[in-house]
Amino acid sequence: MVIKLFWKDPYMKECYAKVTAIEDNKVWLDQTVFFAFSGGQASDKGTINGINVLEAVKQGDDEIYYVLEKEPNFAVGNNVKVEIDWDYRYKIMKLHSAAHIVYYFFIEKVGQQKVIGSNISIDKARLDFAYNESISQLLPEIQKKTMEIINQGIEIKTFNDEKDPSRRLWECGKWLMPCGGTHVKNTKEIGQIKLKRKNIGAGKERIEVILVS
């Protein structure tokens, strides 16, 4: 089972880890700062022992393997340096936290709606809902309320659920939801955002969250 250091401290940019397995250019480690795609959040970018990671893959609940751009220059049992692209990670952390806040203001406005998709990438976060009306007229108010929360500098916490330690939780003020992603520690870190509406088909509405600073 890999130790997920990005849960203990999402601000860690690098670590040393022991190689537990190798298959061609796939590598398993005993611990890592390198997030693998999960819950809609994009994988980190970075290197292991200076070799670019092409893909990070979550394997069940307990393992992650990394696909390197070439066969590794190290062996099982060796210690290697794991580094992430921090600017890339930090933008994703900001967007992920912002998306949760937007979600709560959306359902506050229209009631609980079915989420049919979500994704957090370097360019934007998106939330897809099963909803039969255009949300264009709702976005200015939701954006205003989201910016008010961001500017208040409210603490954000992520932690293991006491009742189910395998489940991660995200908490910001009165809001609490399951989430295994990486987040900023304070809403003020998010900075300025803007919201866009996109129609993705009949009865489907998408909110896009974009960082502007």
C-alpha cells in the first residue's frame, strides 16, 4: 500500500521513495507526492529520478503506478526522488476548492440536482448537472457569492472520515463533502475566478470555473 503524502501535506513538492515494483516502464513506490487521476481531478505532472511521468494510474484504493517515458534507470529497492510540477498542482488545488464552493451556492439557489459529471484540469474546473433550464442568469449571483467566500479567507480542511478512515472529507465553514483530491488551506489562496455556462445537450447544464488571477 502506497503512503499518499499528498493527503498529509498537499504543499509537498518532492519526496524520496523506495521502489517496490517495476514492470517495463511502470513503477510502484512505497510513498508518493504525485497525485493520480481520481474523482475527476487530473493527475500531477512531474518526474521520478529525473524521468518524466507520462501517466499516473490509481490501482484500486491502495496503490498507484507511474508510467515513465522510458525504462527506469533504477531497480526495485532503490530510493528515488519524486518531484511534481508545483505550478500545475497549485492551479488545480485552487480550482478544485473553488468548484466545491460554486457547487454549494448552485444547489442553494436551485435545490439539490443530480451531478452527471465533474472534472478539474489545469485550465478550468467543470460541474455538469441534470437541469432543464439555462443557468446563465444564475451565474452572476453565484460568482459574486463565491468571491465573497474566497475573499473572507475561510480555512479549508481535508481529513479522513473517523467513521470510515478510507474515505476523505473536505470541509469549508458549514460545508462538508467527500473528496479525495488536493486543496488549498484557505479560500483566499484561490484568487479571482469567473464562471461560464455551457450547454452540453438537452436537460444538461455545465458550469465552468476559470482562474483569472
